[in-house]
Amino acid sequence: MDPQENRQRKRGAVDRVNDAVGKARQIKAWIDRARMAYQAAQAAIAAIASAPAWPFIIAGVVIIVLVLVILLGGGGGGGASTGSANNDNPPIGGGPGPGGGTGDISSCSFTRSGEQTHVYKSSTLVSWIGDAANQAGIPPAVLGSMIMHESPGFAFNTTDDSAAIKNDYYCEGEGVSCTLGGSNLHIGACTAQDISIGAVTDRHKGILQISDHFFPDINSCSVTASLAWAANKLKNDGGITIPPTREQILSAVAAYGGFGSPPCNTHSGYPYDYCEEVWQDYQSCKTTGGSSPIIPVGVGGAKIASAANQIAEQLDAWSPGLPYACDETNGTYGKMVIGGITYWSHHCWSQMANYNWAGADNVNYFECTELVRTAFKIAGLEEPISKIYDEAGRWASHAVSDPDFEVFYTARDLLPGDIIEMPNHVSIVTQVGGNAVKVAQSATVADPTATFAIDGNGLLDVPGSGVYCGQAQGCHISFIRYIK
């Protein structure tokens, strides 16, 4: 079973910081290499300046080889590194994960004015949406739904052969609205009365109708630049996690659309609730993508981690719209109300009936222990994991005497595929780097693909909003590795 955590975990802070630091280090390393090459060339030229004529050809060849060696990374330890100086592992993040929490949106139908029949026709656009959403740390389905609402004609009709895709440029369909204090008063230019109270006419361009008034420096006519900017704005405005809550999506869309707060049907020209339709699209798209087969890649721990991460990406929060049975009432596996906010646990998986290790009493929810065992099974390691599987949470006590596993207690030694066992909970490490670990877990309230900072031999919630199982609390935590 999983602990009843009292907060919604936020993902991605370590990813973004590590990515920025890594890029800065890479740029500095290339500058250093170029400087070394220049200095080496100067020294070589000076050395041959007074030499007889016949060595000039040989010296020229030596200079060229020397410069190439240095620039291509042979500078004796001066090569670029995106990892920590004290860690052989690269930082977590730097690229989109499979599906970004919702799977491929190419098969998803999106809603506009209550009609859920719209699909994307451009595979390139779908790929751009996924890249932007995954880099920002939001579900691609949310960004995809936003485009369907902001520029429906573009979204419905654009193909890979369209000029907008070939040129990464779309500046048609300019929208006009009257804005006052950051909120839209109505669609269309401001009237004299509007202007008398301080309102301004705002023009919107690009596929996401970015405001010229509020964001004049954004290249809103570039499709990819618009996607990246909008994805980050949604992330920041709503604090969106993967998977997101309904409150996060509604808050982000309300801020983007200038509604202030939900409901998002208060403007003239909006006969539907914009925010609710984006939430419904996310739920529908997530369900559509949730039945994909788990196909792990790699070997050993990497293969275990791959299987676990793919499972975690497919976990659903309970909702009335799930097309399969999932228990919404059974304690930590269903609804939780914390601080007046309702959370639904992420113990629902469309394939969980095929991996029901805990017995008939929990066939309609997917436990944390079942995720770990399922990941090992799909990775081809069902026999060894079955020996230490324990519903009561005593994995380490079984593994310590099993020759297929080793038990250790140093968090900095964690590798992908390792099992983390803490009080009443188990998870699998999927990524390590930058003094942090990313895990796959079936959990209550918590993100199924959460990232934790290493704290001595414990793990801290990232970005630091509270302790998960930290050193200062004396939390007992064990790590288990398959070693065969």
C-alpha cells in the first residue's frame, strides 16, 4: 500500500535546472576547446617560422590534425559534460519521455464547442506539440486541445504538405479582443466606452493567438516558438504536473484565455466552457493512449526501468469517464480530500486485470507492489522478482538472502532499475543524475513519475516543498538491485 501523502507533487524543477546548467557547461567547454586550438596553432606557426622550407608541408599537416583533435574532444579531459562533476550520471531530463504522460495524441479526438470529432492531420505538428509539451512538463493533450480552441481552422485542416508546416510559419487568423487589466472584456475591438475606462484593443497572432499587447517580444508567427512559449506559460500559470489535476488545467487555461478564474464561458463569443473542454480532452486522450503495449528497451536494470516508466506513464487518476473498472471508494486507492481539494489516486491502469498479483480483493486497482512486479515480469524477470515480492512491504528482508539481488542503503549508489523500499511503499528508479532520482510508482496523490532529490541516504520531494523520506526524519529506506 501507499502512504496518504498530503500534497500534490510537482515535477520538472530539477529537470529544467539541470538542462540549463548542462547546456551552459557544454557551451563553455566548446569555447575552451576553440581557445586551446587557436593557441596550439599559434605556437606551431611560431615554431616553424624560422625553419627550413622543406618542413612546412609536414608542419601544416600537424597543425590541422592538432586542431581537429582538440575540437573533437581530445583535449585531455576538456570535453563537454552535462553531468555533475561528482556524478558519472547525466542530469535528469533534457528530452521528452514516452508520451509525456498521455501517449501519442495523433489518435485523439478534440472538442470544440461541445463537438468532439476533431483530429490532427499533420504528423509533424503532432510531433512538435509533443516536443514542446514534454520539454515544459505538461501533457501533450492539453497543448493539443488549446490549439484546437485558439485556431480551429488551422488545427482541423493543416497537413504535412501545408506551407505553415514546411516553413514553420503561420500568421493568419488574427484575433481581436478588448482587454482591461489583463482580462478580456469581449471579442472584437474596444468601443469608445471601453477605452474611456482604460481598456485597449489587443491583437492576437499565430496558432495560439498570442497577445501583441502583453507579449510583444514573442515570435508568435513561428509555429514551434509559439508551441514552446505556450507550453511553458501553461506550466507556470497552472503549476501543471504529469498527470495533472482538474484544478491545475482549469487554472492554467483560465489564465491563458484571460478569464481570471474558471468557469471559462464568461466572455462574449464563448458559448462553451473553454477550461472544461480542455480538461475533457485531456481525460479522453489519456484514456485513448492508455492501452498501448509495454515494450521495454535496453538490458538489465535499464530494461526494468523502461518497463516501469512506460507503465507509470499510462496510469490514470480515477474519473467517471474511465472505460474500465477502477475502484473509486477503497481507501487510499480512491478519493482523498485534502484541504478542501479532492484528489483521485493514480492506481488505475487499463491493463491491470492482467497483472493482478495481490488477489481478488484488489482487482480494480493497481498497487505500488504490483507495478514493481509487473515491470520485472515484462522485462523477462518474473521468476526472480516473485521470490521477493511482498504485499506487506518486506522486500529487503527477502532480497538480502537471495543471490539474485543485493540490498544497499546509500542513495547515491542508485541506478535505473533499482527498487526503492520505504515504509508502506515501493517504487522503481527510472533515471538518475544531478543529485536526484526519478521513479515510477503507483501512488496516492503523488506523481507516478516523480523526481526526488537525494538527501544523505533519504529522498526529498522536488522542488523542496516537503520531506518525502529524508535523512533528518530518520526514515528507514532500503534499496534493492537485481544483479544477475
